[in-house]
Amino acid sequence: MLVALWQVLSSAGVLSERTIASPQQIAATAADLVRDGTLGAATLVSVQRVGIGFAVGAVIGLALAILAGLSGLGEHAIDPPMQMLRTLPHFGLIPLFIIWMGIGEAPKLALIALGVAFPLYLNTLSGIHGIDRKTVEAARAMGLTWTQRIRHVVVPGALPQTLVGLRQSLGIAWLSLIVAETISAHSGLGYMINHARDFLQTDVIVVGLAVYSLLGLATDAVVRYLEGRALAWRG
């Protein structure tokens, strides 16, 4: 109904093309961008950036959470700096990233990785702290090694919270990508949107934003599927 109302207002001239293109025009533009390969190439570049940035941020966040969660010394050394850094608006670090890393791919990936690391760290650490101490003591009494305790006690116990953090991290990864692709990008969905902005092509802008939303929805659906499989015991 909203899309139909949007189309009616556009056809009646209430909504001008300079304000926002009509749904019909947006659909036609999307079809043209798919046919000439522009949308596919831009989407592939953006997905690669999110994939690499997410992988780096996830490894950092999970590793620090495990170290802080399983060691009192590790928690005192890691948690205070992490709590301080997570309060910084990481988009505000863009000028420093550019100074440190230049204007290539590195600052873009660093921005995505930073956005991913904190939610995963906080949720995984919370999950580890929430494990029943009696379960840990029972594992020690049964003679499980440190690696076995990680595998059979820590991972299953922290998994629900970690998956929550994973969903949050993926959402932030896509948000970070939108900003990251404004840093002297020459490819990707963000570049396509910025280029369209310069020429007031609202139809191209909406197509790019729609693809961002669909990609975010798709990755969230994948995590929800994995959550259902991994936590099937919860019923």
C-alpha cells in the first residue's frame, strides 16, 4: 500500500523526481543496472569488503573475549581498554585511519572490523561469565584438559550470547560499510550511491540502499538459521 501510494503521488507530481524517483522508475533503473553489470560488480566489491572486515573483527573480538573470560589477569588487562574504546564513535576515527593507512582498502576494512569486534567481544564475554560455575568445576573434576573444557563447556555455554553478538556485528558491518565506501572509494555500492548523488539520480541511490538492506537481511537470515541449528536443544 505504501509503494502504491508512493507511485500515485509521483505520477500526480506531488513528489518530484528531484526529491525521490517513483517506484516504477526505480524498478526500471534496477533492471538496467543489473543488465549492464554495474549493480552486480558493485555488490560483489561491497560483499568482499564486508566479508574481509567481518572476518578480521570477529577473530579479534572472539580471541579477546576468550582471553578476558577465562583469565582474571586477562580480564583486568583487556576489559578496561575495550570498554573505553567501545565508547568512541568509530566513524570519528576515519581521519586517523586515513592518516595511518592512506586512502586505499585498509581504512575501509579497519572501520568494518572495528565495528564488528565490540559487539562480539561484549556478548561472548557475557556468555562466558554466564556459564554455571558448577559445570566448570565438574569438567575439572572429570579431568578435562583446558582445550577440552573450552570445547565442551565454554563454547556451548557462551554460544547463545555469541550468536546474538554475531547478529549485531553483521548489522554494524553493513552500516560501517556505507560510511567506509565514502572514503575515496572507486567501486562498490557506496561509490555508486555517491556518484548518483552528484548527478541527483535518486533512483540509483534508492536501488543501492535497497541492495544494502537486502544484503543485511540475507546475512541476518543465515545467522538465524545457524542459531536454530546450533541451539536446537533449546526447543
